[in-house]
Amino acid sequence: MKNNNVFVVAQKEAADHLQDAGFLVLLATYTVIVFASTYMLGSLAHDDNSVLLSSIHVKIISQFTPLVGIALGFDAVVREKKSGSLNVLLTHPLFRDNILAGKLLGSTLLIAAIVVFSVFVSIGTLLIFYGVEVGYSELIRIAVFAILTFFYAVTFLGIAILISTIVKNSTDSLICNIVIWIFICILFGAILKTVVAILTGQTSNEGILITQLLNLSPLHHYAEAVTGRADLSFMGVNVEPIVRGIFDTRYTLTQCFREFWMNIVVLIMTPIILFIMNFITFLRKDITL
């Protein structure tokens, strides 16, 4: 793999997205949502945590951040294949792994920039409108939150690019990705509770089967690591946590890591596994027109 070729493809991928009107509209909408939710919670924050940590609307972020990953990846491969540009690119001294690695790198860097930007929007909103004090320990927790959010969003990027490699057109890819987003981020908890209740008659949120099945959702691992809650989907599994994730200032970050280390490992490993699957699928795919 030639690193220079990878960086060139990554630069082109990032530039294409930043020039795309649809992506810019989504980014602007996401920024407004982050600003509005932070402003609203900033005026209501009253629990034991700091105003800064209490004002980050994790549920909103958990539901809308995946859309950024989907927007960056749903047509990453199928667009190039349908336009014939993949065949043109491969006539140059550029290999398949260079193309996919560049696309993954460019989109991943964009996600990182967007997550950092959204954190600055949240902190800036609270500083400007409420004059909150920002301590060193709070900044550390917010940095950890940003890293976990990054891996969570990149998971959906990996899913989107994998689907883009398999399907035949961008429309099918977008529909598949939206269905997956709705299922995981909106309806998973409610569907899970309903299915378990029908099959076993068990309605308790703390049932062993529900707990085991929740591990299939990246939202579960993100929600548990950040908030301590098992689920943040609509009408999902609602169990009051003992440790409220990394934002629970009653516990040190070390204690939080010990409590949620498995969730953090899953959040980090899932996009890596998806990227490996992307490479295997793309390298074996027939891309001739």
C-alpha cells in the first residue's frame, strides 16, 4: 500500500464531501441540534454533576451522530462504480486497497473534525450564555466522551461503506442504511422488549435475555459507557444505573473505566472489524461495468 496514494484519495474524498450541498445541510442541521439541546439542558441542569457535563444531551447525540457516518459512507463505493471512475482509477498506479483506505481515512478524519467541532459548540454555548466554569477534570471527561462518540459514529461509517460495496446503486444503499439507523438508534429497545415479552412472557427490563440481546447494539455500549444506561432508543430498556457513565463525577475516570471497560473495548473493536470486512469485501468484489 502506497501511503502517498492513500492520502491523495483521502484528500479528494474529504473535499468531495465538503463541496456536497446535501452533506453541508446535514452538518448545519446537526450543529443546530447540538446547540439547541445544549442551551435547553444548560438552563435546566440541576443534578449532582457540573452544569457543563449535565448539559451535553447524550440521547440526541447518540441518535443523530450516526447519520453523519451514514452520509459519508452510503455511496462511497457504489457512486464510483456506477460512474465508472473505479475502472479509471485502477488504470493508474493505484491499487484497490489504496482506494478503500483513502476513502476510509478521509471520511474518518471528517468525523473526527465534526465531533470535535460539536464539542466546541456545546462548551461555547455554555460559556457564552451561562458563563459556566470549565475545570480540568471536566475537560478530560469531555475528551473521553468525544473519543467514544467518534468510535460510535465510525461504526456506522463502516456499516455504510460495507453496504455501499455490496449493493448496486446509491438509492438502495441509502435506504438500507436508514433502515439500520432507525432499527438500532430508534426502535431497537422497544422491539427487543416486545419480542422478549411475546416469546417468554418476561416484561422486566432487567431480564437476562434482554441484557444479552442488548449487547448486539452499538448504541447499548455507547449509552452504557457514557451515561450508565443500558439503552437510549425510543421507549427502550430503562434501568436506573448505579454509575452514570463517564460523566458521573462521584466516581473517578479510573473507576468508570473499570466499570465499563467491556463497552469501551466493543466500541473500539467494532469499527476495526467492520473496516476489515470492508477490505475483504471490496478486494473480492467484481467492479467491472
